[in-house]
Amino acid sequence: NAGVTQTPKFRVLKTGQSMTLLCAQDMNHEYMYWYRQDPGMGLRLIHYSVGEGTTAKGEVPDGYNVSRLKKQNFLLGLESAAPSQTSVYFCASSRWTSGGASGELFFGEGSRLTVL
Amino acid sequence: KQEVTQIPAALSVPEGENLVLNCSFTDSAIYNLQWFRQDPGKGLTSLLLIQSSQREQTSGRLNASLDKSSGRSTLYIAASQPGDSATYLCAVVYNFNKFYFGSGTKLNVKP
């Protein structure tokens, strides 16, 4: 089972460059999320989506954009990368349950980004 | 802001020992609580999900309990093994789809 797949797994950028991280899930989940994980900071929510065509800001959205054109894909973009965006990025997904609450959260393996 | 606290931050035990990891949260109005395992350089793997109406969940040597009124959850690991060494995180869900994570407990099980 593929579950949640992230590409690329590693990337090195120079300051000011742009890139897109792709997240794909094959579980037909409604909810998708992008987190970043930094030492001493834990997991912080960047953006999330509650369904195809929707996006919303999380805790640390500045410097990032997202799109969810298809239910199975959630893209995270960095328009002008900064060294402060050096981090490990995780995509996650969960299904909608009755009452609107989220079901179990599933994570991808992560994408390690370094901005020089 | 919702706060999730995990104590201890790190734990080292000899193989075979039973152990308890703690997770506390400030608001008892949760929808569910989930425990994860994270190995170095890897993503988070779901271990157990406890719905707000449940008091505990079991999977193999793992047992997670939930006490909403006191804002606490515990993850019990029986007969620990070196392969259990990892960081364990808890996450609580409020407002439908907002997950709040603890900072994790780093477990080292010594052979």
C-alpha cells in the first residue's frame, strides 16, 4: 500500500529559488496537511485542505503557497526560498468521519529541504 | 492556543521493562487522540487512535488510555524491546480537523 507519498525526498536550494513539493495519497482522504518539523519546535502546521479545491492557513503559512486541484494531490510551493525554510516537511492525510471529526492521521516519509 | 505536553522528554530503560509514556492536554473537549512513533529520519507511523468516547485502545504490546476529564493519556508499552527505541508523539484533535502535537518522548531501550 502506497499510502501518502512525498516527492522529492531531498532537495537543496539557493536563496531566492522556487520549488514545489508534491504529496499524493491513495486512500481517498478528504483532509490533507503540510507540516514542518524543526529541532526544538516540534511539528507545526503550514497549510491544510478539507477537500478538493479548498485550502486554509495553518500556524506558519508565511512564505508558502498550496494548491489542491485534485483530491489525491496537495502541493506545497516556495516562491522565493529563504534559509529559515530549511526543514523537514511532512504531508499527512485523514478521512472525514461522521460529525465532521477527523479520522486517523497518516504521514508521508518526509521531504528534507536545505536552503543555502 | 491548545497545549499538548509530553513527559518525560527522554527515557532510557533496560530491555524487558514495562513503561509508561504520558501525554497531557489543556482542553478536555477533544474529538480524538492519536499516538505515533517516529524513527530517526522517517515519517510518523500511527500506533493507536482513541476516539473521545473510548477509554482505551490496545494493539499488541501497546495500550493507550484516555482520561478526558483530567486531560491525560498514557501509552503503556509492555516487555520493551530494543526495536521499540524511537520518539513517541501524541496528537489531540479539536475542532474537527485540527491536530495539536506534543513534542515527543525519545525512548531508548537498552539490550
